[in-house]
Amino acid sequence: PALFMENARKGSIVSRANSIGSTSASSVPNTDDEDSDYHQEPYKESYKDQRRRAHTQAEQKRRDAIKKGYNDLQAIVPTCEQQDFSIGSQKLSKAIVLQKTIDYIQFLHKEKKKQEEEVSTLRKDVMALKIMKVNYEQIVKAHQDNPNEGKNQVSDEVKFNVFQGIMDSLFQSFNASVSVTSFQELSACVFSWIEEHCKPQTLQDVVIGVLHKVKSQLF
């Protein structure tokens, strides 16, 4: 009887243990089923991330534009293509590229100004040649219209006498007004003499007086 009672007690304990185990097992969630049914939602970019990404892209575009600009300058500016022995074969820095570009632009401005001055001088020469051409055409035409006019022309001697009379008159006033003790005094006196004795009315009076004198000698 004692052995029977002991076996019955052990059987009761085993039965309760199995019952508890089955109950605990049924209470545990089926993770395998849940894992198979779970779908992860796609990552949604936040507004902050979008701004950061847009800023990064804009910054990259800006850097690319600057790089392209410097590359274009090096291709356009001749001095950037020439080898600089002071830096060897090293790549030109942005500061050097900008300085060479500034120097080249200043050089172009000077060349442009020089060419404009040359063009202005050439235009004046062309205008003077046109005036001379018109004058010579008038002289030729007048000679063709009146071929006998040349017979009444004065001789070279008469022309020399007229020129001599004008120069003698001017030299007299020049000699009386201009001092030659020093170059500084000479310069000052020359300008004073020009202002006083070389006025248009004064020269006209001198020329008229000389012409009357020569005419009286001829006739």
C-alpha cells in the first residue's frame, strides 16, 4: 500500500506538470507566424533631410560652376597657358588665375586705347589728305579753265623777296623783344613775343606792308 500511494502521488505531480506546461506553451505568442506576416514600411525622408539634401546639391552645383569658370579662364587667357617656371609643373591656383586674368584685361585696355589713338591719328591724316586733294583739284581745274594764267605768275625771286620782307620784319621785333642770356629767359620771352607780335591782325599788317613795298619795286 505504501508503494502504491507513492506511485499515485508521483503520477499526480507529473500530470499537473504536463498540464502547466501545455498551458504555458499555449500562452506564448507564435512569433514565427507574426514574423511571416510583418511588412516593414518604407523610410520616409523628413523635411530636414530634404533641405539638407537640396542644400548639398545646390552647393555641389555652385562648386562645379566655379570650377568650370576657372577652367574657362585658363583656356581663354593666354598667360595662363604659358608655363610659369616659378611654380614648375604645379597646377595654377585660383589666386594666380585671377591675377593673370586681371593683368591680361588691363593689357587689353591699354592696347585698345593705343589702337583708338592710332585710328584717330589716321582719320586726321585722311581728312588732311582729302583737303589737299580738293585744293589741288581746284588748282588743276583753274589752270585748265585759264591756261594763260601761268604767264602772269611772279618769279621765284619775287616770292623770295616777299618772304624775306616778312621774315625781316618779324626778326626785328624778335631781336628787340627776346633775350638769350639763358634758356629759361629765352623760353619766356619767345612766348611773350608770340602773344604780342604774332597776332593775326599784326601779321596781316606786316604782309600787306611787304606786298606794297615789293609791288612798288616791280612797277
